[in-house]
Amino acid sequence: MEFLSHPQSNPIFESTYTVFVTLIVALVALTSFQLKSESIRRYAKNMYSFGRNQLFKIRRSSEQKTMKQRLTLPPGPAAWPIVGNLPEIWRNKPAFKWIHSVMKELKTNISCIRLGNVHVIPVTSPEIALEVLKDNDSIFATRPLTMGTEYSSRGFLSVAVVPWGQQWKKMRKMVASHVLSSARLNSLISKRREEADNLVRFIYNQCRESASAATVVDVRLATRHYCGNVIRKMMFNRRYFGEGKEDGGPGFEEEEHVESLFVALQHLYSFTLSDYVPWMRVFDLEGHEKIISAAMKTANKYHDSIIDERVHQRRSHHDNKKEAHKDQDLLDVLISAKDENGVPLLSIDEIKSQCMDLTLATVDNPSNAAEWAIAEMINQPEILQKATEEIDRVVGKERLVQESDVPQLNYIKACLREVLRLHPVAPFNLPHVSTRDATIAGYFIPKGSHVLLSRIGLGRNPNVWKDPLKFIPERHIGSVDDHHHQVELAETELRFLSFSRGRRGCMGMALGSEMSVMLLARLLQGFNWSAPSDEEMVDLSESKCDLLMAKPLHARAKPRLPADLYPANN
């Protein structure tokens, strides 16, 4: 009687016992010579198949429960009941510095920070990062729902931040096949060239106004202006929202637009309390919702009027199809997409959301990389000289560098790789959310965990990089012959993060690489750079709240090419 009563206290045992009896009955029935009815034999076979399948499911469930009991979560700080480590996140700003200090104290490359009922898993090891994005890519292919991304994507409509599902598949197919395809990017090369010319023109005009033929340039303004111009020209076929400036520089509208984009980027995934405790959103204790809503309102006011007008033109009865396909920009591509029945593929909100998605993805990485690269090179003149000598050898001084020269500019690309390693624009990659329980690095990762690949943790890992805090471009070239090997900005082994990989990898890698190399190459080819005064070095301190330079880089620029090579005002 004691044995018979035991299954009632053990659900798995009870289920197994019941299924086992079912299998015995089915086997007896199947082997009995008394069963001459085909229908009864068929019923017995079905009963046997059902019992066997149920037994397999019970065994798998038991193994999963045993795994959970055997494995432990990654090491992490002691957590409070219910709220977890939210009090520490609240007190220690910025959150990423506190997280990395915890991991350093625990001497671990993977940790678990519990925020509310969400397990946040930061990773600083290339091996573990590959385990996430290569070996378990399908498990970590979705995104979290955050307040910031809800605003930026108009309710999770765009490809970068939308969780895994039909909407993501729809937008990914659209962007990969039509918006960022090689053919599309090639068709827009003239627009990117116009903005590369305008960058040189803008800086040259500032130098020309100086009595000494050299002037102190706001490098951050110039690099961000270039990136904003490129995406505006590719997206909307315009450089300016307003009148701009005669010297080629940004007007008030362009500066306001780009500034709003950077504010928004800082608040998309920012450890906001309400992202982990949703009922707290109504209080907006940190003011994040007020900030992100204002930033997106500013950016959208410049985009929406253009999009609304273009959609009306293209989809009206007066739309000239031949004209619509002439000199298409990216907005035209999004609007003109049709399904098999000739119905517009994207709604107006989807078009607006994807335009913003592409704009946000374009402005920060190339501009940040170029600013840091110029700063590091000024403090190490031998690197600056080596970079400019490569451009002179590959391109010469009789023409301006073009995108077709990029494959041969290996040292320039090595400098950019080193910047992306040492000075990434953001501390973490976009979060990867686990769709089911998983095992990573021998630890149990529960379903719903947010895995954060650390850009600074990977790029500055002393177990991976010798002298990780030093700027050494040569480490990315090694002993390979420059003439037979092309350096790429992408890092496939995830020793640092330039562009992510896997299902949620960056689809704009080709565009981002071209923009980054062209931006730095044009700055170096067109001008000699030095610190604002002959004695001082550039301050390479990081901002206290992010990874940008603490002070925007101001450097002295002096033209180094014949005057007739600098584009004239237009």
C-alpha cells in the first residue's frame, strides 16, 4: 500500500506508471491471437504509439528538470527579494560601469544580474559570445520589449528592434532584398560621393577663412554632419531640411535632427526601471520617457512631412510610374514595394518606422570611430603618418579617395578596427533574449533572459588582447602581406564587436564599413591634423556617462592637397 500511495505525491512517477500500464495493455492486445477484428488491432496500435510518445515526453521533461537542478545560474551579486538588483542599478550610474565592476570583482566572463524577474546575462568572453550567437543562435534570436524601442519603432514595426516573429521576417526580407542589397547600395554611390565631397568642402572652407591657412575644427560636428548627410541623401535625396549654410555646414535643423538621434540612441536600451517593472512606467521616475518621447518627436517632425508627401505622390492616381523608378532613393524603394497582388507591402507607419531605424543605425558608429581615430593619431604622429602615406601610395595627390579605393586601404581599416575594439560607441550590443531555457558556458540560462555581449568587455579583455588599453593598429594586420590580404572591419570571431552576427546580425555592415572608411580616409587625405596648440596632447578621457570622448574633439586642420582638388561650393 505504501508503494501504491507514492505515485500520488510524485507527478512524474504517476504519469510514468500510467503510461507503462497503457503500454503493457497495448502489447498484450497486439500479441493476442484472440484479436481478429482489424479495428480492434488498429486501436491497440494507436494506444501503443500514444503510450510510447507520452513516455518519451515524460522522460524529456524529467531530464530538463534534472538539468535545471544540476546547473546553476552564472555568478552575480546578491539580489534583493522581488526587485533583484534594481536598487543597485538605480544607485550606480551609469549601469554598464557597475555591471563591469561586478564582473571584475567576481573574476568572471559571464554573470547574472537579476532586474525584477528578468535575468540579465552580460558576457565578456569571445568563446562564450560565439556559443550564444553561433551554437545557440536560434534560441537567442529575439529582442526585449523596451519603452525606448517602442517609441523609436512606432510600436515595434522596424527590423532592428522588433521581437522574433512574422513582423521581423517581413521587414528583414524587405530590407535585405531591396533596401540594403549590393545592387541598391551601388545605385546610390553617387549620393554618398556627393557627401564625401561636401565633408572636404566644409572643412576646407573653414581653413580658407583662417589667415594661417589652418584652423581649429570641431571634428565631432564634422563627422556627425557627414553621417547625417549621407543617410538623408540616401533616404530622402536631400542634404538639408532647412537652408543649410553656404560653407557646406549644417544649419539649425540638421544639428537639431542629429542631436535628437543621439539622445534617442542613448535611451533605447538604458536599464530603465519600467522595462523590468512595467507598472512603474506611469511614474517615469528617471525621466526617461519624457526624454525619449521628446527626442523622437523632434526627429519625426523632420521625417514625417517628407514621407507623407512622398507617399501621397507615389500612391496617388497621378503617380508617374516611370518617373517614380528614376533615380530612386530608399524612401521610394519602401513606398513602391508591392505584394503579389500589387498591394503596397508596407503601411505608412511601417515606412516611417523603417526610415527611422536606418537613420539611427547609420549616424553613430562611423562618426564616433572617426573622431576617436583622429584623436589617437594626433597623440601618436607615427600612426598618422603611416595612414596618410598609405593613402598617398594607393590614391596619390591628384584625385580624392573614392569607395573603389577602400579594398586597398588596409592600414586605414586596421586603424578603424582598433578604434572599434578600444572605443566602441556603446557598452553593449543589442540584447538577445532567450526563447527557451538554455545552457551557456555550463550555466543555466532561463527562458526570457537578456544576454548582453559587452563591447568593452570583449574588446578590452586582457586574456585576448596584449596591452588592451593601447591603440595599436598593427595588431590587426600582423605578418600578412598587405597587397594580398584585405583587412575587414567585421570581426567574425567576436574578439570585439564591430557588427553583430547571426540571425539578428547587422544587415548594414557593407554600408557601415564603406561610410567609416571613406569618412576617415577623406579626413586624412585632405588635411594635416594636430592638437589645437603645438605643446598639448589631445585629452583621451571618456565621458563619465558613456563611451564618447569626454570633450568633443577640436583639432587643427591644414589642407595638404592642391587647391583645385577641393570641391567648390554648390
